[in-house]
Amino acid sequence: MNKKIIMHIDIDSFFVSAERKNNKNLLNKSIAIAYKKSNAIAVSISYEAKEKGVKVPWKIKDIIKIDPDIIIIEPHYNLYVNESEKFFDFLRKNITNKIEIISIDECFLDVSEYAKNYDDLNQMALKIKEQIFTSLNLPVSIGVSYNKFLAKMATNLAKPFNVQIIYRKDIESKILPQSIDNFYGVGIKSAEKLKQLNIFTIKQFLFALENNEIVKKILGKKRVDILENLTKEGDNKIKWKKEDSKTISHQITFDENSIYLERDELLKYLKEISINLSSSMKIKNLFSNEIQLTCFFKEKEKTFKKVKTSKYFNDFDTIYNNAIYLLNLMWYEQEIKSIILSINNLVPSFSQTDLINENDFKKVSKEEMIIKRINSLKNSNLLIKTSDLKKIKDKESDPVKTFAIAKNKKIN
């Protein structure tokens, strides 16, 4: 193994695992995390369901056809964010603070120093896996190699609940024979294009990277990074230091074959993004008072809207509810290619109260405060400002959509 030792850790079926942690009766059962509607989409499934052929993000009505006895559990996103925070905090305290968080349930670690405590990397990875399960009751898969790409590929080979080490000598036997569909960083759209060029395995892909002019043109500068990861040291830099950026964002680009998405699907993606952003903010002790949603539509240039809140936040509910509100202002079922949810004006603090001052509340009009108070008493969001209603009517005269927008209006 080279000087740098990179580890990738992924919590197995995270949402399901978090639910099982709180309810032992769910152990070893076929489970899907989704709202209990026939058209709802599963955002996570157990390995028992996967073994029957069920996949994410299938609709519940399709899942039941294959697995009639599957248990449907409605998602508890605050639970998942809390478990995520505990997971990363455990790694930081017990393994290393050199952690690069990829999503709510996975990360890269530079364990070069930590590995000096062990004679064998496999033994080290197994010990960490057991420590996480004993301390947090969360099953994880772990991959170890000398760059991030190979560590991630190793984790995919380790799933579920196992470890895998990839040395340079293992690339020929463990990585190159795999399907191009398993290549980390190559999406569904790109994989299909490569298959049309008779490139079905990673070995064929590696050959094409060096010899096929069409593939070189498709990948552009990304081609160099891929070659570095497969043939040289590759990317082994863990981005773990606190960032000075005032904005964090998450983008999802939809496959060409699924540009038009139903509302339930878009909301699913917004939830996932909101969870990741909230988790990242809490882990870094960051707060904000501005949310921005950018949509790239098929028939026109990008459109964005943003909203400022009356107090600083880093919780999932505020991010997600305002993301829905912004989506309602822009999207009327037209074809959409990509969405970016951004959290602006980031500030570090351990206490929200430190961030709230008199100027923050001056931004909220008396009308807004009254509306907020009434909506709170009625446990609804049906009332909105007259100025906002006028803006909505100017954009869309359909009374049904106007009502939907008003219902989802969120003032924080």
C-alpha cells in the first residue's frame, strides 16, 4: 500500500438501519422507506427486499407486486440527520478528523496515521466496522485503498456489512472485470453511451480512454482524472478543513430519459438534498438565513428564486419546507433537467441566539408577523401576504395551483 491510506465508509441501507435501531422488531424483515401512497417512491430499502429484486427508487405499487409482505415505513428525516451527526462525530473522535463527507451516510477518511496502529489493513477495517456497530448499532461497509476512487469501488465490493482492501496489484483482478455500470463517477447516461460504443467493462473503458478518440472527446478533461485513479496515484486528498465559503449547495442532474419528473419524484430529490445540506451544516456548526433554488428547464434558461428567513437555521424542516415553496413558484410541470439547492450567507456559531439580533426582526413586516402568528395557531400555512398573492397570480392564474402555492407558503 502506498504512503496515503484512504478509507471509504458507507452505512448500509442507512434509513432502514436507523429505523431498525429504534425498533428491534424490524430486524431481518423486508422494509421500504416511503410514504404510504401507491404512487410514492421508496427512498431506501432493506437488503431483504433487494434480494427479491426490489430497487430504489421504485414506486410502492410496483414494489408490492414483487414483495407483497414488505413493511412500508414513512420516513423520519430528523431521525436520519441525528444519526448521521452521531456517525461522523464518532469517526472524528475515535479514528481521525481528516474526514470528507460525501453525503448523509458516507465519507472518505485519511487513515494514514491511524493505520500505524495495525500490522494489517484488513484487521484495522474490521475493527472499525465492529466499533461502529457496537457503539452506534449501525451496519457499515468499508473500502480501503490508496485513492478515493478505488476506496469507493472497494466499498461497493464489500457490501453489505463487510470490508474490502484494494492494492495496486488487485486492480487487474478486482476492478477491471467489473461492468461499466459499476464505475464510480460514470452515470447512467454516460454508461449507455459507452455501451453503444461496445464498451461494457471497466477494462474496455480503460483501453478506450487511451485509444478511442470518441471517448476522449466525450469525457474531456475528466479523462485525465480517471486515468490517474486507475494507473497512478490518483486523487488521495481529503477535503477536511473548515471551509470559508459563504455558500453550500447540492445539485442533481436528471437523466435524459427521465427529464420529466412527477411532483412526488421531485420532492423525493429535494428531501435528499435538504437532509444532506442540513447534516453538513450541523456537523460544521454553520447557520444561514437564506435558501435559493435554481432550476434548469428544457425549454428555457435557468430560473432561480430565493427566500430569506427571519431567523438563522440549520435544520432539515426549514430547508425542505422552503425548498418546496420555491419550487412551487417556478415549476408548473414543465420538463426540468437539473436542480440546485443552495444555502447562502453561512455563518459559524454554536448558538442560534448569538446570531439573532434586532436587525433580523426589522426585516419582517407587521403583516408577516400577524400571518405567522395566525398560521401557527391554526397549525396551517394557508395565509400569505397580499403582495405575495399578487406575484403568484401574475405568474399563474390557475386557482388550483395558486391555492397549492399558498398552502405551501412558509415564513420562518
